Amino acid sequence: MNLPPSAKLGIIVDTSEAGAHVWMKKGLCRDLDPELFFPSDGAGVIKAKKVCKKCKVVENCLEYALANRVDHGVWGGASERERRRILKKRKTEVAEVLTVVSNSDDY
């Protein structure tokens, strides 16, 4: 899975509706048929990801979809399944950190 760095790092971006309007105007998808990003098969997902791979706002897009729990389509170069995996991984990582902190003698 070749995802943008934000998928691994949890980069903080403006995921509000107002913030989204700013970066969405810069997305390569803005002038394309929206159906491209809501494919019905794996081949369609691959086509959508090719567009995302070249996009300057791919990280903003991915973080927006993750923060707003967007269930459908390809957002930020990630399919629905990939976004669920990212969220699950982040949740697990946060739980691990909280466990370490709560078990620490320093706190």
C-alpha cells in the first residue's frame, strides 16, 4: 500500500468544512468526473489512486476523509478499506501510548 506520509504519521491538517473548501479547490479531482472516485471495482480504485498520487493536496484529502469518517470512495489515495485500516492502526497506537503513560512511574 503506497499511501501519503500522513497515513503513517497522523499529520495534523485542517479537516473542518471551511478548511476543506480551501484545499479542495487545489485538488486534481476538481475538474474530473466524481464517479471516477467512487468506483465499483478494484480496477476503478487503481485509476482513482493514480490521480491522487499526483495531487498536491492528497494528505489534506486523506486526513479530511479520516477525520470525517467518509465511508465511500477513494479519498487521499486510499480506498474505504485502507482508511478503515489506517484508523484502526492509529487507534491501536494511541491505546499503546496511553498504556505506557498510565504505567509509567513518572505520572
